[in-house]
Amino acid sequence: LAGDGVGSAQLASLAQLCRSYPGVKFMATVLSRSDQHEVAVMAGKFQNLHLWGCWWYCNNPSVVSEVTSLRMELLGTGFTFQASSARVHDQLIYKWIHSRALLARALTSKYSELMATGWRLSRGDIRRDVSRLLGGSFEEFIAKPLGD
């Protein structure tokens, strides 16, 4: 965890770390809406960067929906949808309850778009995507070898 500050991230510094240390894995989440697109592009560019969840102060349904949609468009299911930075158990429970509904809506929207083009959705597709978004892509990230 890099910090608990407020304001725009210094994403050029994160990019430099990823570029300078290709054998080191980094996880990131950012606060500012203006940083969300840039960090998602970076996660697609750097194989040693993984995006996870929405930072505590971004945990508003409208922001989570927007960030999830953006990440799905740029990264597919190659990020962790939600991770808890909750500091007390009660926060974890409510966060998970509303996050599940938001994920269901995001996937429904994306699947509807795909099906409108003639793509056929299977239960296996749904299982795969939900599994990746709820931790599978993180496990893949941790397991993959990186070049030095």
C-alpha cells in the first residue's frame, strides 16, 4: 500500500517503476477519476502491473460502475473487480453486498453488447469471467513469470 493520501496520483512515477523493474510485480488502485483511464492503459501496457478494486474513497456505486466499465473496455477481465480496504468488518459486509449488484449490472451490460453482435453466451463464459474478476486474474498475475 503506497499511501492514504488525497489527490491525483503521480502515475509517471508508477510507470517508471514498472519500466525500471520489469521483474517486480506492482498492484495499484487510484483515487482520482482523472487517473482511472491512465492507470488502466498502463495496466495494459505493463505486464508487471495489476489493477485491483476501487480505493475506499471511490467506493460510491456511481464511481465503481464507471471505473469497472472503463477497465472492462480496456482490460477485459484482466483486473480484480473489488478488493477490500475496509478497516472494520461492517464496512466489508456492506461493500460486498453492493459490489455484487454492481458487478452483475456491468457484466449484463457487456454481455448484452456482445450478444447484439451475434455472440452466444454460455454459463462457462460467465463462470470464467466472474472467477477472473473476483480473484482469478490476480492469481494469474502472481503466478506468471516476468522478464528481468
